[in-house]
Amino acid sequence: MYRHAGKKYKCGLPGCPTVLRTASELKYHRSLVHDSTSTNRRFPCGQCSYAAKTMSQLRRHLVRHEDSMSDEKLGYHCCPHSGCTFRTRFGFHLRRHMRLHTGTKPYKCRYCTYACYSLTGAKVKLKFG
């Protein structure tokens, strides 16, 4: 609940629902999201004329150029099975995905013979039967 408490600084710009806790957060939000001047775009793309305000925005933009960049350089984990195009930025997602190919179902229902490859699936089964 603390996450939503004490927010009293509304952005106030048309179409923006953002409400923040401090005036400095509001100032940063407006400069990051609404200021379109190029002087605060300090992270240039090395492959085109785009410049980002933050490093995370630049990383998100670089995905557009991924055909010319390797998955490894972009931080992706790719499925090694031929014909499978699954890729993720998280190793544990790839390990879970690999269970689809191997048929491994480590999560078993304690009340019946049901088994599945993800903990989420087991929890859903337990909750809804």
C-alpha cells in the first residue's frame, strides 16, 4: 500500500495520468517523458540518428536493429532446438521453455496424477482443480 500512498503531484499535461510523491520526481518525469528537445538526449544510437534520454530507452530502441546484431550481444537466451524461435532475456525462462521440448514435468499434483512443466501451472491446477 505504501507504493501508492502520498502521491500528490499530478503531471497535469493532457492525457498523462501520472501522479508522483515529490516535486523533483514530477520535474524529472516531465523532462523524461514530455520534453522533446534534443539537448537532454545524451545516449545516441550508433546505427541511426536516434538519441535517447536514458540508457534503458536506448536498449529498447536497439531491438529495432537486432537483425544486424547478434542475440548474444543484445542479451538474449535462445532455444537451441532447430525450428524453434523462442528467445528471452532471462535464463530461467529458457530453462522453463526447454521443458516443453524434453517433456519434463517436475511439478506434480499431490492429490492426483496431474503434472506440468511450470510452477504456475501447478498452482492454477491446485486452486481450480
